[in-house]
Amino acid sequence: MSIEALVFDVDGTLADTEEVHRRAFNLAFEELGLDWRWERAEYRALLAVTGGKERLRAYIDGLASSAPEKKRLHERVPELHAAKTRHYTDIARQGGIELRPGVARLLDEALGAGLRLAIASTTTAVNIDALLLATLGPGGLSMFDVIACGDQVRAKKPAPDIYRLALDTMGVPPERAIAVEDSANGVRSAVAAGLWTVVTPTFWTEGSDFSGAGLVLPSLADASLGVEELTRRATAVRPPNAVQALYRGA
């Protein structure tokens, strides 16, 4: 069974974007007159909730506020998220985001080997477009056959919907694809969709439960773990859900 496609998560996987998202949320709060400020530790905990609008709603639900006040704040979620997205894309366009080590090489290797590329992300299309343009240039979007975004599915990660959408759109069965992720929710989503999964944690996700992954790495920087080696491992006979824990903090 040969591998035909690599399917990438975006935030934390292609680029360590979560700090930029945190800054963008705080800029949105300030712009819209809220005295909220998400510090790094708090935002790391909030990342257990996938999706920016969902994260805002979860935060509001945890506030010590009256029911009418929470209702009013919930009604502001679309406005808050739109402002946050505007700040995020502004930072990206100003060069505030870089690809994680090894990502550009792996993308080039995959295309050179005739593999197809796809994205399966819970973030918005606007955010993905801004990141790809800022990091890969004008040809970034065209590198990917499919870009599946969170707003296109009913249930976000850890549900498998976004990976199923990406695979169905490409016409590639899960056993012929590899997922590249950075979070526990992402792993659960990809594995539930039937993909062998590589995980490269960041500060925001290290120490999480990656027991469903096929391979856990600190990054994609090791050139010996390129497309040829990843496809070999993905197609090798292995115990179910075995983890080759090269990343010691997992």
C-alpha cells in the first residue's frame, strides 16, 4: 500500500502560530473595550477547546458574571472573532510568522515525490491564506490540492470530520495518507479518520497524550526523517497505536 498524500494541520504544525493568535485576541479585546487579557499559561489551557469562536464561548462560560451578562457577551463573539482575525492577518502580513523547522523541506520533498498535499485545520480560511502567503509566498496556496477549514464541518477536532472532508475531496483513502499534527485533539481527529499520524508538539501542546500517534518528534528538522522514511514507517507492519517516542517530553 503506497502513500499518496500528506495532510497538514496549520496552527502549531506548519507554523507555531499560537502566540500570534494570543496577541491577536488581546488586541481585539482592547479594541472592543473589554478588560480581558489572556496570558500564556491561561491561553495554553484554553487551547484544549478547538476553534477561536468556541474558545471565546468557553471563556465566557467560565466568567463569574450574571446570566444576562454572559448572554450579551456571547452575542459579541462574532464581532470579537472578526476583530481577532483582522489583527492576526495584519501580523502575518507584516512577517510576524515563520514556518517551523523542516516544514518547507518536507513540503518540497512531498511534491518532488509526486505526493499530494492537503490542509485539515480548525482555523478559518482567511487565517490560512494569510499564513501561506506570508510564509510560502504567492504560490503557497497552489501547493495544496485541498484546504479544508473548520467552518466547513459541523464538528471540529477531535472529531474526525475535517480529515474525512479533506480525504473525500481529494479522493484518497485514509490508509494512503499521512497526517501531520501538533496537538492531542489533532491526533485524535486524524486517528479517528484512519490516518497514520506524525506529531511535532510545541510549547502549547507538549506533555499531552499522543498515544494514538505513529511517530512523535520534536520537529521536522531532521532531514533523515523525510518523505521516504515517513512513508516507509506509515506502511510498515506495526502494533496498533504504537508510538515511537523520539520526543521525550510527550
